[in-house]
Amino acid sequence: MKTLFRLSFLLLMAGVLLAACSNNDQKPKETEASGAEYEPATIRIAYNLPAGHHISEGVEEFVKKIEEKSDGQIDMQVFANGQLLTDKDMNQSLLTGGVEMGMNSSTIWASTVPAMGIFDVPYAFETYEEVGDAINGELGGILRSEMEDVGVKVLMFADYGFGQFANNKRPLESPEDFKGLKIRSVGALPSEFIQAYGASPVFMGGGEVYMGLQRKTVDGATSGTTAMVQRNYDEVTDYLTVNNYVYFEFILGVNKDFWDGLPEKTQKLIEDTASETEEWIRHQTKLEDERTLQELKDRGMEVYEVPEEDIPFWKEASMPVWESFRNEAGAVGEELLDMVDDK
């Protein structure tokens, strides 16, 4: 009986030791899981595009994924549709750390980083695929480097779409048809382009365009068809010219000093999510350009689509703008122009 008791006791102790060993084996995994948690961080992100725009939808999904994947440890505080900063104030705030992340147009960035004006060079890009290849290649690398030199890391190039012209005077079927018109512009190079065609550029905020057209302060405006639909250009203009003269690009940037202070794991999460979002936005851009062009036709606008064989003529008339960009952006600008002209 004693022998049986002793044997039972030994078996019990063996089970206890095995269980202890098993628990010890699991401890490194638990420690590893604990160490994988994201450090708490608060990131303010500001942008000015309206809700419902495909870029806005992309940004909101970007924010949602980061918070979900970090299990809420990274708190993304979103200030959309100009709630915190205007387009004019955005860049300075981002450069000084007034806000950690911000999205603004490449046109506005070009006043600080001249190389960003490449997207405003007329007819530099012909297709959505060309833009994607350029941004993912050497051209994108140069632009990212130029931005970092002033203190901003580029997280995402967000495609807005091709630029077109709407006006309430007459069909614009050649560069000569622009002569004498007052056209709302959005930046330095777009203004030079308008002047190259014989029209007068008028600087005006996006929210002022409808009233400006209605009151005939301007005769027309340049924008993407997505904005034209959202802002009901069809109510105050009759004619739309589709010449894909420029590719509007938005930049999601983060203050470089703030970025350098984030843990590597957090940086990787943000970069990976930004890359996924950038691809989604580019895909949506083409779909949205096609959808909104058709909607403007359905709403009754008279649309003239410049034939592909006529584009070289339109491009030739815009060459003074190429020269202006070359002078403004220097050696870097020359390099970028060679890239887009040799494609």
C-alpha cells in the first residue's frame, strides 16, 4: 500500500513538473506579445477636401486602419474640410509642428518646394498609369527627398485627377478660344498656362468659385470634374473642355522631427497603411473622373473632348510654362522634365 501511495505521489509530482515546464515554455511568447504592443501616440491630421470626395474617403480609411491595427494605441485626431487649417496655413503649420500630419495640394507645396510644380507642368502626364509609375519610381524618390530637405516626410501621393476647363462664354476647342477670358486659377504655373493661352488668371478659393461664376467675376475655372460635380459648376457654366492638361496631386506629409521620434514599429504601420491607401485612391481617381464627366454631360453641359491627335498642338502652345518651371526648379526641375518628356 505504501509502495502504491509512493508511486502515485511520484506520478503527481511528475505532472506538476511537466505543467510548470509547459508554462515556462509559454512565457517568452507572452512577453513577445506584450512587447509587440504599440506605444501610445496622438497624431493630429488635417485636410481641406469635402466629405464624400474619394481622397477624403481614402484618408478616413487610412485613419481607421491605423487605429484598428494599433488596438487604439495610436490616436488619430482628424480635422477635415478645413476645420483646423486653411490650404494657405497648412504647410507652415506642418513645417513648424503645429500639426503632425497634413494633406495639401502639390500646387501649394510648389511655392516652398519648386520641384513639386512638376504636376502643374502642362501635359507632363498623359495617363493615370504614367503618374503611378513616375511616383513609384525615380521621380517620386526625388520629390520625397526634396520634401524631406525642408522638414516634411511624404507618406502618400493622393491622386485628385486630371484638370479640365469649364466656362460660361463659349466652347474652348483650341488655345485661341481662351483669349480674353477671365479664368479662375489655383497657383503660379497654372496661371502662366492660362496666360499662355491668352486668358487672364484670377486667384480664387475653391469655395468662392461658384459665386464668382454666377456673378461673372470670372468667365471660367479650372478643376477636376469631381470638384465640378460637387460644386455644381453645371449650374453656372455651360461649356466643359476636356484636355487633361494637368494632373492634380495631393500630398499627405508628416513633420519630419515628429516622425523621427516615433518607434520603428509605428512608422512601419503608418507607411504600410499609407501605401495601401495610395493605391486605392489612384484606382478610384480614374473611376471618379469617368463617372463625374458623364454626370456633367447628363446634367446638360456641352462637352468638348480634345482629340488625342490635337494634344501636341495644345502642348506646344504651353511651352512657356515648361520654361518657367525649368527656371524655378533649377537642376532638379531639368531632371524631372527630362523624365516626363522621355517617357
